[in-house]
Amino acid sequence: MTRQKIPIYASLLVLLLASLVFAVTLGPANIAPIEVWQAIGHHLGMVETSPVSRLRDAIIWELRLPRVLVAAGVGAGLALCGAVMQALTRNPLADPYLLGLSSGASLGAVIFLLSGAALLMPLGAFIGAASAMTLTLLVARALGGATPTRAILAGICISSLAAAATSFLIFWSATGDSYREILSWLMGSLSGVVWNDAITVLVAVLAIGLPVLLSGRSLDAFAFGDSAAASLGVDVSRLRWLLLGATALLTGVLVSIGGAIGFVGLIIPHVVRLATGSRHRVLLPVSMLLGASFMIWTDTAARSLFAPRELPVGIITALLGAPIFLLVLLRYRRMT
Amino acid sequence: MTGLIVSGATVHAGGKTILDSVSLTAMPGQLTGLIGPNGAGKSTLMHAALGLTPLASGTINFDGQHLPAMPRRQRAQCAAFVEQSGSTESHLAARDVVMLGRIPFQSIWQSEPSPDDHAIVAQSMHIVGMAGLTDRLYRTLSGGEQQRLQIARALAQEPRLLILDEPTNHLDVHAQLSVLHMLQTRAKAGCTILLALHDLNLAASFCDSLVVLHQGAVVAQGAPEQVLTPALLRQVYQVDASLLADPITGRPLVAFHGPL
């Protein structure tokens, strides 16, 4: 078993690194992969003088690299959140977007933004995500128990409510360019991210992701429900609240920077499951690696397909994700 | 080795008393059957015995230790639970399901199951007669195979106390008999086994001792021939029935005539 797994990790790491470098080269300036390495080496102090011109260096280091890193972090984080939520709620359709967390996070972020606390947007997004998740789970329970369908219906309800409130706030307060900017961010867009965003995303993904990865085996215990997990020695309610809190926190950070990017958390874990099975000790890290590469490519497509115009990346993930969502629905039609 | 001793176990939920000072004993080496109509409190009693439902009062001792007060992992290393119908949408192979039983023994830093874990899983699957199906997806197995796999998962916990909720539910006759026969063998190997059963004739022919639960209280406990009487069946199940003797084993057989 171990022998099979190492090539998976190794090939996904190679794919991720190759995607990182290749995505940086794509775009109007015609940059070669070797220049990317030279620029990185120069900025990390490994190369004294860089042969890359200052303009091209700025494109690589200030413009494209932070964006590609944000994409990788957002993809890894969303895939992780999706996989964890699917396990905890025993709901194959769970995803930060479909359960309303993303819309809640957007609302929280917009409220903080409009009240002048732009720096605290991640906090607002976390509060929004956590409230939306709590409401969704409560509504699902009020509908008579958190079955996948009820959870999704509850998610749609909460999501619409949050989206309506967000739209109202924007309509009421934003003008001209800022209107367009906020709208594009709401649809999920990584345009204009800077190094600070990249650092925030990567720190959040690592600091929240690593402890979550360690709980993988306990997540396996949830396969047959709460009391089965408890009888295997898992502290069910503590683990559930800790992990749901962690996903809300991570979703909040990701949304505050990249907006509500849908379906990544849904489709990546499902694709990975087909290849590796449901054991979370493998599923979670593999989903993160694949999610990172996936997001780099969709974001690269978003900024290059119709260049110089840029699409919100959320449109592309939705375009790819919605059909896969349908396939998942068909596959689990017995239980929904 | 004193087995499972429940004394005065009381559970309240939603302002109602679900278990009312329940006392019972399940000895090692025996199959102890828990019978009673729906809503009698069988599942609550089993959950309480495993520490999954808190007791309002009373004690549940196993081999001298108060089970509800034991650390979770330690408890999961000696007591295993098989639920009524284990269903999952997870993409788990049969072997993965049985490997869940090793969770209480694995450290959080351990990335892969140890060779010991693999050996115990293989042995547990062999005991339930599923050794040939290790790679099959759980969802594609029949109800009887899934049930046997759940029991193998419980056996992988190397339990000294095994608690099963309706392990014969939804199984055909052959599967019912083979599950109960397998449990008898485990009991003879020294395990304490408490199982809830709906089918009184299966309970009478396989269990060494029966505990009758009615409206949250124990109304009888003892050998099947002592416990199962027309009067008790009237009182607890509201049915009219006669007791016969199995022509070969001499065990009690219930012949039902109708509801009261």
C-alpha cells in the first residue's frame, strides 16, 4: 500500500511545482521557465545578480508569483474544507459553497469592508462563515435531521439570504468602479492579489491544514455515523466542533481574499476518492495537492482565456463543477 | 473475570425516564440476549453500557472498571459495538472497514497501519468468513456480508466485551444462524457478549441467558426456559403464545397465536 502511495504524492508534487512555474510564465510578457527560477533564486538571496530585467522581474515576483501562490493556497484550502465537511456531515454533497459558508463569509467580509474595517475582513468572513454554517445545520435539523438533501436545501436558503443581504449592501453603498470590483470579487476572483494575501493564505492553509490532516483517521471513524465513531473511541462532539470551526475559519480567510469560489471543495475530493478510496489519511493531503494545481490552472485560464479581459475564476470553477455536481447527485441518488 | 455488571442504571432524556434503575449481569463465555418490544430501552441500555449515553445514576462495571468513566480510547480497546445496520456512502473497501477497528490502537502520528494491525484485520475477516472479499467495496456487499464485516470490525478491536444491536436484522435465515453461531464461538473463547434480538426463537435457541426489558425496566432475567413464559409474553409483548420444546435441543420454542 505504501509503495502505491509514494508515486501519487511524488507525481502530485511534481505537477504542483510544474504548474506553479508554468503558470507564472503564461501571459503577455513571454517569460521563460528559467527566468522564473532565476527571479525566485534572486529574491531568496541564492543568486546575487539576476539576469532577468527589472521589469520582467517585477512581473514575475510582484504580479504573477503571489497570484499563483494564492491560487494554490485557495485550491488546497477549499479542497480540504470540502473533504472534511463531507466526512463530518456524512454528506457527499457538502462543500463550503453549497452549504452557504462562502456566501456567509462574503457577507461578513462586505460588512467589515463597508464599515471601514478592511483590514479585519478575514475576521468578518470567518464570523460570516461560522454563522452561515451554524444556521444551515440548524435549519437542516429543523427540517427533520441533517440528510444530504436537507442540508443542501438549508444551504441554498441561507446562501440566498446572505447573497441578498450582500447585494443590498453593495447596491446601497458602492459606486462606479468599486461596484464592479466588489462584484467580480464576489464571483470569486484572484485578480489584484499581492504578497500579503499570499502569505495570509499560505499561513492559514498550513496552520489550519496540518492539525486537520492529523485528525484524518478519526474522520474515517465517521463513515458509519456518530455512535460508531464514538464506540471507536472518538470524542465525536469535540472533534466535530473543532473541525467545523477550522473549516469555517479557513473558508473565511480564503473568501476574504479570493471571494466565493464554488465547487472546488466538492469536486476535488470526489475525484481523489475515485483514485485513492475514502481513507482520510490519504484523501486529505492528496486533495490538497490536487486542489492547489487545479486552482492554479483554472485561475490561469481565468486571466488568459479572454486576455486582456479577465474572468472571475469562480465562473470557470462553476462551469467545470456544476456538471460534476450533477454526476455526484446521480451517483448518490439513492440517498438524496 | 466478572463480566458486565449493570446496577441501577438510570437514563433520562427529554424529561422522560428511558431506563429506570436497570440491573443485569452478562457473564464471560456466554451469549446474553436482550429482548423486549420496540421502545423498551434496549438501544439506550447498550449505548449507556458503552458510555455513549450518560447515566443519571447507577454503575456499569466491566471486569471491575466503571465503563462510562473510562478514557474513550481505553474503553474502545476493550469494548466493541455493532450497530443495527451499518450503512455508509464512503468509498471503503471491506478491508478498510475492518481496519476502522484498529483506530483505538493507532497513535495520531502513525501514518500507516502496523503489520500487527494488518494481521489482526486479516484474522478477523477470516473468523467471519470474509477472507476472500478484502478488496470488495463495502457498498457492493449483501446485507449479510455487511453485517459479518461489521462484526469483523468489532473483532479487530480485540474486545473482551462485545455489544450488538440486532445483529440478525434484515438477514436471511442462513445468515442469521451463521452470525449467531459465530458469536457463540467467540463467547466460548472467553468474550462477554450482550446482544439485542427481536426474534424470540433465535434468542431462545442461541442465548445462554435472557434479559427482558419492558418500559425501561428489567422484568425478568435468567435462562431462556425460565424467562420465556406465556404470562411474560402477554405482559410484555401483548401476544397470546404457547411454549413448546425443540424436539432436538430441548430449548424453548415460542408458538404465537395472535395479538391480545
